[in-house]
Amino acid sequence: LRTAFDLLDRNRDGRVTANELQFMLKNLGINVRDEIINDLIREASHSGNGLINEAEFLQWVGRIQALRDEQHQQQQQEENASKPDELDDVTQDLIAAFRVFDRDGNGFITRDELQTAMEMIGEPLTETQLTQLLAIADLDQDGRIDYEEFTKLLL
């Protein structure tokens, strides 16, 4: 942060002006209206003189970082709160997909059901491919795929 302050303080007088901040932002490709720059400087300057010394700059950036961290935590909490719904959606989608394959509704996908379903979705399998897919998916090797094996295959 001290290096950032030194880069902003172009004339090395120990204070950053609105013009110096604006100059740096423009060099970074960030266009900010002068009024906003002046408001930012006024907010950061304890004396209200439109100049920011190094201590004020460090405090100001610290407040900005704290706000950003707080905002990041809120976003994470919101994302975590929405995950149960997303999991429910995924579960519902998996059940619907399983039902497409489980034509007789007995809770298992047989070799014939797998072959028929793959043909229905436009992905016909050769006998070799069908055998390989069953070998991968049928974890308990009972010759059919149950819901748990189906989800493990897809997830």
C-alpha cells in the first residue's frame, strides 16, 4: 500500500490530490467523473482539505478492503443458502433422467433398457460399447444399474 501511495503522490510532497488520483486512474484505463474523485478524496481526508497523507490513505484503503471482504462474505452466505435448492434441482433432474432409462419403473436399468434409451436419445451403442458401459456403471455387478450407480456414473 505504501508503494501504491508513492505511485499516486507524483510530486512526492507526502500528499495525494484529486488530480493525482485521477491521473493514476486514467493511466489504468479507469474513467471516473471528477465529482466522484473529489468525494473520495474528501471522504479519505480527515482534515477535509482535499489532500490525503499516507496515514489517511492507509486507513481509507483498509476501510475499502473491509467493505469488500464483508461484501464477499455476504455473497458466499447467499450462495451457500441457495445450494440446497440447487441440490434439489440436481436430484430431481437425476431422478427424471433415471426414469427415462428405467422403462418398467422397477428401480433398475437393465441392459435392454439402457440400449433402448440410448437409441431413443440418438446415441445407439454397439454391443461392445453397451458391455463396456455396463462394466463401468454396474458397480455391484448384478447385471443392472440402480439409482445410486446411475448417479455415481453421472456425477
